[in-house]
Amino acid sequence: MTDITREDFIKTMGVGLGAAVLGGMTAIPGQAAQGEAKKYIVTVTSGGNNPNRAILALLMAWTALDKGYGSVHVWMTLEGAELAVKGKAERIESPIFKKFGSAAELMQKLKGKGATFGVCPPCAEYAGAVGAEKFDFIEKQGADWLMKNAAEAVVAWM
């Protein structure tokens, strides 16, 4: 058995998950079981450390909603929990996707279209998304929430 580095593992998983997500995101909504709408969970793992990835995740969520593919839940973890912090989310802008606005602006648009939001509790605490500093429309949701809901959804890790 050959040793695989952490970087190689992440690259391999990223390619595999990316292909699965793209396949799910381009599927026709009617392909879900009759009468059953698809559910999408977009997991945001980056914040100010990688604003391009953070904004791309929100744009993926927007695409699913805008195209009518199904319901969308944005779950923030690791550095992505910064998006749950008032003041920080307004400063997270992508140089690539600048015309779409800041993370805070995109989240408000997503919320207006019916998206729901959650944040990993320890990550929220670490990022400073506590009390009045956390957007009130973002709920604390741990790994138990993700594991329970992931089985019934298309999950995109960004």
C-alpha cells in the first residue's frame, strides 16, 4: 500500500466531490422522486482567508435557488464561520467575483430567496459569531445536524 499525503488526499477528494456536486447541480429538478424537491447543503469552509472560495460557495447556493433546483441550506464551518460574524462578512469580497458583492450582501439575497443558514458552534465561537455579533438568521448547528441532513441532500463542500 502506498502512502498518500494529506494534500494528495484533499485534492483527490476535492475532485471527486466537485464532480458529484456538478452532476447534482446540473441535474434536472424533476429527477428527484415524484413530489419530492431536491435539497442542497452548501458547506462554506473559507472566509477572509480565501474570499474567492467563500463567495463561490454562496454563488453555488444562489445558482441552485435561482434555477429552482430545490431548497438550499448554507452551513458554515472552519474559517467559513467568519461569514456568520457581523462586520466580518461585509468585508469578505472576492476579487474574482467582485461584481456580486460581499458575503453579507450575498447572504441577504439568499435569505430573501428562502435559503436557510447554519454555523458550526465551536467554529462560531472561535470566529466571534456569538451573541449580538452573530447574524440572527444564522442558527448554531453542529456535526450532528449535518450528518442527519446530509443523507437526504446534495452536499457541496467549498
